[in-house]
Amino acid sequence: MTNPISRTEFLENQHTLCKEKGYPFFMPGNGVCFRCRGDIIPRLVEKGEDGKSLVTGCPLCMYSYCE
């Protein structure tokens, strides 16, 4: 089993993806949902995410960051 990705690595991966693909950076820069105030990064990592796919919403309250 591999070690989970760190918060810093997750955010770096998300910033890199957005820069390389020209995507807007939708997710909160600190990883705390604008709506429910929950920390989304641990939940995303728990689901197997590593920040290399675009985060467009909260996995906790399902709030969309791109509407």
C-alpha cells in the first residue's frame, strides 16, 4: 500500500493541472469548502484522488465550485 498524498502535493498537482491545461482553479485554495467549511482534501484523497484531475465541487456537501 502506498502512502497517501500530502495536502501540499495535492494542491501542487491541482495548480499544475490547471496551469498546463488552461483550466480555472475552481477548488478553494486552502482546501476548505466555501459552503460547508469542511476540509475537502482528506475526503478526496480517501477516494483515491491525487489532485491530477480537476476538482469542481465539494465531495462533502456536493456544492459546485463552477456554477
